[in-house]
Amino acid sequence: IDSLRAIEERPEAHINLGNYYVGANDVVTAEAEFRTGLRLDPKSVGARVNLADLYRQSDRDADAEQLIRAGLAIVNDDAGVAALRYSLGLLLVRKEQQQPALAEFKAAAELQPDDARFVYVYGVALHSLGQSDQAISTLTSAAERFPAEFDIHWGLTTILRDLGRLDEARAIAAAKVL
């Protein structure tokens, strides 16, 4: 804490302090730290996403959504926008708004195609919404781009298994030793 206080002019210090206080179950102090990080840098995606997650944990989804959407209005770099769109997608899933969530996951995956997590979640969301062929295509392509990513291979394997395409599922599982 002392080392982070020594650099408290930096938003990252407050993000780390906020995460520390989340872990200590001190929601009030964590929120204050994340808000300080945002005051220092309103475009701080880390402060914004962490504060939105804190709101989620506190059953404050409306505040989380407002915070993320405000960030989307001011953040202009692809990586930041992708992280915010992904976070918004997760929030919309919790609110049982699957189609808008899918659009957010797709946008995140398109903005950051090298982020395996974004691509994986988009593929799983496609399958969850009955677009299994597109999910398989998305995850197959991702499996080629991210050969070491367990979740992508596991997701593809389980989707194929669930669709009764057992030989394909077994081949992927055997090749990756899932």
C-alpha cells in the first residue's frame, strides 16, 4: 500500500489499490480508489472495467452499464474499446439480453482478433444462441491462430460433442490432449 501511495499521482496506483481493497472486502474504499483512478484519467479502461465489476458484485448493474457506456463515448483506442465492449457483453448476459450481448462480443473480437478470450467468448455465445455452425467456424479458426489456448479447443470439442459430431470432437481432443 505504501509503495502505491508513493505514486498516487498515477491512475494505475489507484486501480491496484482498488483491487487490493476488493480482495479485502472493503467495497467503499475500493470504489473510492477506482473513482480516483478515473478522475486522474477518465479514459482509464482498467479503472472503468474494475469499477464496473465492483458494481456488478454489489448488484449495481445499472451503474455498471452507465459507467461502461460512458467509457465507450470517450475511449478511442481499439484495445480499450474492445475491453469495454466485452465487459458490456458480460453485463448484458447477466441481464439476459443475449442478442445485444452477442453484438458486443462480436465487436470486441473484431477489434482485438489477437485476444483469445474475446474470440472464445464470442464463439461460445454464438453456439448458445443457436448459431452453432458459425460458432464452430469461429472457434476452428481461433484454434488455428491460438494452438495453445485450452479454452478454445475445449469449447470447440464440447460444441461438436453436443451436436453429436463425436468423431470430430474426439479428433480435436486427441490432437490437443484436452
